[in-house]
Amino acid sequence: MAGFSLKNRIALHYLLGTALVVFVVFVVIYLVVSASVNVEINRTLALEVTNHQHEAAVRTDTTRLVDPDEWEESEHNDLNVYPIFVEIYDRNGHLREKSPNLKSSRLSLQQNPKEKYHNLTLGGISIRQTQTELHNKGHFVGYAVIAMSTEQQKRVLDSLLVILGITFPLVLLILYVISSYLAGKSIRPVNDIIDTTGRISEGSFDQRIALPPNRDELYTLSSAINKLLDRIEKAIEREKQFTSDASHELRTPLAVVKGTLEVLVRKPRDTAEYEEKIKYCIGEVDRLNRLVDQLLMLARFENHRTEITKTELALTEIIMESLERYSSKIAAQKLSIDFTFDRHFYIHSDGYLVSVIVTNLLSNALKYSNPGGLVKIILSEDDEGVTCSFIDIGIGIAEADLDKIFDQFFRSQPTERQDIKGTGLGLSLVKRLCDLLGVGLNVTSKQGKGTTATLLFPKN
């Protein structure tokens, strides 16, 4: 069956199951007809037995146990029309009388027969035989052996067997044709799936499988494959966009470093100028490192290879560590930090990933604040969980750009803010981490007035 198509395999399996059922039905039909025939013959033999028992019981002459006129009846003389054969034996088992249609043939008196009725042959014809004891006035006087020809019934059963034998393969052939047609019609959606996937393999990722009219398993399969194709198409588009954006973002700092170094080697310069350019190059290299780190982290999330280890954490301590990390930048921009708390706020989450979230949001708040501005960090707790807000009174985000701030490499109005360095990956990374940890994230902003980023850490 390895070379059979799915349609032929379905048809064959259906045929084998149906063939078994039809075979059982035919066997039952034959057995029922055979049993019905035997029941009718047994009824006739039982009637003859009753007649001979009655005749023996009422006779006064026990030298003859059968009325001589009995042998004149047609069933005891004819061999062609329902013949009945009778033999009468005395109490010692010696044959006393027999019906004329037996001629030179003999029935057989059996000692202690196991069955009341049994099938034998007599002169080449099939018979069914029984025997009974004969009593006269309460005394045992002999035996009656009675048989009936079953030739006609045998011919009927043989004809039935031939008909069933011929009908069986014809029924199987008809069933195979019907089942093959129905199987082909049933798996038509499978052929559509094969055709569609064949076109997709040639690069047409916009192709979709036509859904069957019936909402059955094939409909569910087709719908699931279409959804999978949607995700694959979107993933390919994201991959293309990501590759394009990543190559651009990586090329920019490398070009800057290369241009700066080329300027340095054109002519000798004083030490201060060398130090300035080298520090600038180091800054670009640091930016490149941060970009690579963020790209690698995003790749790990994309492939679900990041393990989450949730523990009890003091969110206040994570924020204090991030503030310490940016202390030099805060001092350089002469920023004021408003972060006060009278107790620790505990959350249940992954310490490293929460630190990445807090660091990125704090970095954005500091980066987009005006020099000498104020950054507020507010913590609160209610029945839903712990809320943490980062508020800056800075340049803000244009309303038209708010829907795009979580896209990779997106930066709002980059040409107008060339002095602010960034990769456009921070909020995209924060969004992915929040989704991964089940942390709520909301960003609101007004251009020229500042931005508020709020985190909600739900209770366990």
C-alpha cells in the first residue's frame, strides 16, 4: 500500500470494512435460510413420528405396527415429490416393515443417537432422519425410523450459495467505485492544500487555501494553515525590514568611526585633537556594542530561548541601581530626580529582565529631558499590583508617532533630533519583555510637554 494515493487508501479501507460486513450478512442469510429449511423438515418428521406413535399405541395386532394402507400413500411410494421413508423395527432391533419407496435400500437404526435429527445419504440422495420408540398399551414394542428427502431443499441452498458467491465480488466492485468517488470528493480540500503549498514554495507567500463549505476537520486544518501562512508572511516581512534596518543602523556608526579615523591620518595633529577624536570613536563603538546587545536580546526573544526565573524582588532597589548607573549623565545634564519612598515595593518577576525594562525607560526619560529638567519616578500599590511611572518634562513625542514607538528602529523625528543618539530598539525591547513577563505597559506623551511611561506589575 506504500504506492497507493490517499484517495485509494481511503477507498480500500472503506472497502475492506464494508466487505467484512457484507460477508457476515451473507453468511447470516445462508445460515438463517438453512435453519428455516431444517425447521420445516423437522416439523414434517415430527408429525410423522406422532402419527406412527399413535398408530402403534392403539393397534390390537402388534405383529404389524403399521396399517397396510399407510404404504399406499404417495409419499411412501414416490421418490420425486417430498418422499418420506419409514422403517419399522421390533423391540430387538430386527427390521419388520419398510415403506415401498425404499425398495432395496435401507435406513439405519442407531443405538442411543446423540442428536434427534441428523443428515445422511440414501442411494445418492440427501435425507434427514429421525427415530422414535413405539409403545402399545404402555409396553415397548419397537422402533420407527423415519427419513425425508432434502434434495429439493439442498438444491435451493446450493443455488443460494452460488448466488451469494457471485453477488459478493460484484457488490465489492460497485462499493469500490462508489467509495473511490466519495473519497476523491472528500479529499478535494487536501488537493487544494497541496496546490496552494506548491505555489507558496515558489515564492507566492500571499496565496491562501480556499476554505471548504463544510465546517469539518478539513475546514479546521485549512483555517489553521491559512493562519500559519499569515504568521509566516508577517515574519518574513519583519525579517526583511529588520535586516534592512539593522544593516543601516550598524553601518552608520561604522561609517562614522571610519570617517573620523581617515580624517586623523591625513595629517599630523596635536594630542588634544587626537584624544577628542578617539573619545568620539569610542562613543560610537559603545553605541555599536549597545546596538549589538539589543539585537541579540531581541533575537533570543524571537526564538523563545530566554529562560524566565521569577523571584521576590524589591523594585525600589532595581530603580536605585539604575539611577546609580546613570549618575554621571544625570550630573552632566544637571537633571533633578524626584524619587522618594517610605517602604520597599516588592514584585514577583525575573530580576534581570525587570532591570533591562527599568534601565531602558529611565534612559529614555533622561535622554529626552531638557537640560536642568526634572524626572519623576512614582511608585504605588493597589489591589491590581504595583505601578511604576517614569515621568519626564521634556521634548515629548508627536501624536502621530505614538502608534509606532514600539516598532524596531523607529525614532520619532530623527532629523530634528540629531544630537540625541539612539538605536530605536529600546521601547521595542521593553514591549517584548513586558509581554513576556505579563507586565502592563502604557506610554503617553505630548510634544513639548513630556512623556509618561507606566508599568503595572500584577500581583502573583
